[in-house]
Amino acid sequence: MPGTRIVDEDRKKIDKKFICTSCDMLLCMPMQTQCGHLMCFACVQALLESSNPRCPAD
């Protein structure tokens, strides 16, 4: 399960470090990639299972 959806009004109040690099939602069970980006555990897992496991922010 990716992160938690947040409405635009609340998004303005939340520091970007709490937003997943992959799903662009509030981090859920956050993990840090080797390149330093934060992603939800489920997003990292899906990325590692994909045919091209590269950080979406790079």
C-alpha cells in the first residue's frame, strides 16, 4: 500500500521530506534509498520488483 493521500490545503503545511518520492503521498513506513530519497516501503518494494529498479527522482 502506498502512502496516504493528502488534500492540497494540507500538503502546503507538510514538509516535503514527509512526501514519498515515488507515489507523491504522505510517507507510509518510510525507507531511505541508497541515493538518499525517502519512499514508502510499498513503493520501494514495487520498485525492486520492477524490470527497471531505478529511483524515480534520479
